[in-house]
Amino acid sequence: MASLSSSISCCTIVFSSSSSRDHENPHKQKPSSVKINGSSSLSAAATTATVEGLGHKINGAVGNGYVTREQNRQNIPTKKQFVDPFRQGLIVEDEEGIGYKQTVVIRSYEVGPDKTATIESILSLLQETALNHVWMSGLLGDGFGATHGMVRNNLIWVVSRMQVEVDHYPIWGEIVEIDTWVGASGKNGMRRDWLVRSHATGLVFARGTSTWVMMNQQTRRLSKMPEEVRAEISPWFIQKQAIREDAYEKIEKLDDKAKYANSDLKPKRSDLDMNHHVNNVKYVKWMLETIPDQFLENHQLSSIILEYRRECGGSDKVESLCEPHEDDGIPKDGIPQENNMSLINGFSVASGILEGNGLLRCFDERQFRYTHLLQAKGEAKSEEIVRGRTSWKRKLSTMPF
């Protein structure tokens, strides 16, 4: 990354307004100039300022040469960027196609009591890298990841299915690399995949795949993909998958007889995203809250599958249902019996390390599964919002690397 920073020229833009206070402070910048690269200045007649190395312009909105505060704060690119030093992101081109790589640091508010990133934080990072990918592509319009063609057709993206598999969880302060790319999904959909790895070791933490379709922002109905949108995004398609999806295993619909239920859920304003519906990360929080705390203390989520049925608005009353899979060894009380883990020299050792040393497997790696349903409660009937399935494995006391 050192070579990247050297190619970015510094740009300082100073805003000021004329008032009597200007005379009181002789060091305050005069409103007749905009400083570029720390030295030269543009006169009031100038209407644009080019930021070198970033590949786009900050356009003045008024004739006096000022750069508007909104443009200075956002600066949506109008053409493809290869480097974004502020987001620690790169456009990556190889023989497979064009993708996006972003480096992030796991922050304190993204981890739980065990100092590892929560599944909600991982999903939020996947969403953020997806949006930054569109941002750097130069296709981002005035919407939540929508392209210019989508904006002209009043369309937005909605996710119809998502699957995430987690092998290991990054810890607080760890540097993580996230690769993401897109591909075609049928005639009117788009697939987006992710690969999350350790910057230090290259170990794969998680992988994800998702399917996206378009919805009319006014009618809230699904839409076919316009040809102009297809022409925008198809050059970015890559034919590879982070998770192989040969056949979907159907997620059964739960009913009111589900073992666990939470009917006292009401979206808050803070739960809504820029498309004015509840963000899909909030759905996961609602789902996991129905699982017994005793189970969560001793197990970690290893995979999650979400199948979206309809959007959830701020006025919906939501019910979360959850049912354990008894075939996986989860009894009716929802708490599996813990087996004693083997110890070597007093330390827990992951099965992968044991196998690498030619030793026998000592951990029970059996998966425990739960089926989930979020539904909007109505007076006459309830409507499905999302079906889900989560798989869990026992927590390890040591990191496997």
C-alpha cells in the first residue's frame, strides 16, 4: 500500500464566508480562493477542481468557484477508480475479470464478549465492501448501490437470497482482507460473492454468496433488468463462486407451534436503511435473539442461509420463530449435551492442527441447526419476511492458527 499513497496528491479545500468576523481574524482564508495541493489557489472564476489520483472531479455548483459542502463530503466517482486510499480499497483485474479488494481493521464495537467479530459485524462489512465496489466502479448513482441506469428507471437492489459460511472469526484489532465480485444470476438477477481472509496469514475466515434482484422504488414490485442496466454491469461479471450452490435445500416454513418465539419486535427508525426498509443485518439479530442464551455461550455460528420473501417497513409488527433440529442431537429443551473435549498438554487443540500432525481427530465437529422465520403479524394473517437456517459448532478456546 506504500506505493499507492505516493501517487495520491494532497488536496486541501478551504471553505469560508465573508462577515465581520473575517476582519477580526487576519489568518482566516479569504473566500476568493480554493487551495489545491497545499500551495496553488484557484480564482473565483474557476468552477472545477480536479483531485489528482482519484480519477474524478469536484464540480463547483455555483459560478463563484466554490465547491459545495455536499460534493466535498461525498465525491461519488464518475468513472472507474483503481485506488481509494481512504477506504483502503483496490480494483483488482486478472484473467478471471474485475473484482474489488478492501482492507479493514476489526474495531472494538464490532466484537462480542469473546473479543471476536460478531456475525452481524461480518455481514455489515460484506454490505459495505459491496457498496464500495459499486462506488469505485464509477457506476454509482443517487441510491443505495443503484447504478445510473437504475436511477433513471427508478429501480433499487433487493437481496433475495444470502448464504455465509464462517470457518473462523477474526479478533479485535485484526487486519482483514475482503474480496468481492459479481456475476450473472439468471436473466434478471445478479450474484455477488465475498471471500474474507486474514491479512497476516491468508487464512480464510468466511465466504459468502448472494442473489440480488431489482425492485421499483415507487410500486415496490420486482422488475426485469433494463438493457441499459445490463450493459452497465455485465462487463464486471466474473464466472466464479465463493460457495458452490449445486442444489438448494428447501427451508421449511415454521408455524405457531415453533419451540421459540418472540412476538414483541417493532422496527425502529435506526433499523431503516437508505431504501426505507429494515436492513437485512437487523433480520439476523432478530433471528438469533430467539436461540437460548446457554446454547449461544458454548457455540458459534458456522453458516447461515437467508431466503427473503418481502421487505419489512417501519410500521410492521414482527414475530421471530425458531425451531431446533432434533435430528442433529438438539433435545427438546434446545440445549445439546456437551461432550468432553480432548486435551493435549493441558491445551485445547483444533482438529485441523491435529490432522496436520498426523494425530486422530479429537473434537466432535457435529453441526447443530436451527430453522428460523420472521413474519409480519397482521390482523387477518401473517406474511413471511424471511426464512432462515443457521448451523452451529462448539466454540474453541484457542485460535486454530
